[in-house]
Amino acid sequence: MPPGEDEVTSATTFGPAAAGEYGGAAFTTTHWSVVLEAQGESPAAQEALEKLCRMYWRPIFAFLRRQGIPPKEAEDITQGFFAELLERRSLSAVRREKGRLRSFLLGGLKYFLANEERRTMAIKRGKGQRPIALEELRAGERIATEPADPMTPDQIYERRWALTVLERVLGRLKDEYQAAGNAALFDSLKQLLPDEPGAPSQAEIAAKLGMSENALRQAFYRFRQRYQALLREEIAHTVATPADIEDELRHLIAVLEA
């Protein structure tokens, strides 16, 4: 039986995946594993890395803003960093990282910033050129990442990374519900996830949707199960092996609960 209404917690939201879900050949098709396994200048690895950069530029930008770098310069450095990563990456260096895209990008960014000449090149390269179209950079990120709290740049990076993962998961889930003609159901069930402020009760949502409470519980159980599966799928794209997924998930939860 699915969990009852009083069992909706962070633990159930991020519960364990089915055994073997990411075992064997299926896992090797993830973006980061393609990069890790590439030999030489692989077009598939290049495409996979570029896709990952498009997905996860926000933590990079957030780290730069927390360093006190002005928004425009942070944009240029973000673009310059990714341009150099895509143009000059060393796959042997990537393989030595042994695992997480999250750690690889932060380490690479710190090295990039430590070299003043490269930083200058990044600023010049960024002006007037956009090697990667970073969605909504100007529209949504400046306010969200203004230095306004005591978190360190590394902590800001980690939190922005975790939030980006969850945003991508919810975006994918929303697309699935919309494609099935269930956009209103998605909007309602999303309110039942942990930490949603001012969330109505299941009874209130059921009444609004014209459903019985039992049907609503069943719908939320399926929603949560799919959410968990998509979350692990998203994390799988950023780690080297299936064994890394649970560790990365625990890290993500710890960051969000800190």
C-alpha cells in the first residue's frame, strides 16, 4: 500500500530506488559517463559535456557572484570558463577526477580563476560571444545570487547545485504531466512536496480537483515515485558509476537541510 497522508516527509520524497535501476549498460549512456569514457576528441563526449554545461551553469555563476564579482563580469567569466573547458579540456584530467561533475566543475573553476591571464581572457572572450547559450542568465540569476547572506562561495555553489538538480527534476515531471493533459494535477500535487510553504492539505486539494481523498493519495504516491526516479536519473547524469548515485543523493539532501 502507498504511504498515508501523515507519511509525506523528506525521507519518503527521496526514498531508495529500485534495485538495479541504474545497473549495467543503461547507466553508461548518461552524459557524464560518456565524457569519462571518451578516448581522444570524441564528438559524443563533446556534445555530452556541452549539454552538461548548459544544465549546470547556475552554480558556477552563483559562486562567482558570492565572490563579489559584479554580474556582468560574472557572466563573462562563466562563458569564458565553459569556452575553455569545451575547447581545451583534458580527458585524462577528467578521468582523474573519478566521479562527480559537481566537484570537477568547481575545481576547474577555482584553477581558472587562480590564473589571472586566463581570467582576463575569459572576460574578453565573453564580451559579444556566447559559446554556450546560458538560458535566462540575465532574467533570473542576478537577484537570486546577490551576496546577501553569510554562506561561503563553496556553500553557495553546493546549494545552487542542489537546487538546480531539483528544478530540473520538477521541470521534467511537469512536462510529463502536461503531455498527459494533467497540468492542473501536477500543480496541485507539487504543493504536497516537503517544504512547500502554506501548502493545503490533501483533503483540500482533493475537494478542489473533485477527487476522493483516497484517489488523491494514490495520485500523490505515483507522483512521488516518479519524482524519485527522475531525481536519481538526473543525478546519474553527473556521477561516474551507479554506486555513486546514493552518496550524491545523500550529499544533496544534506546541503538542502543545512
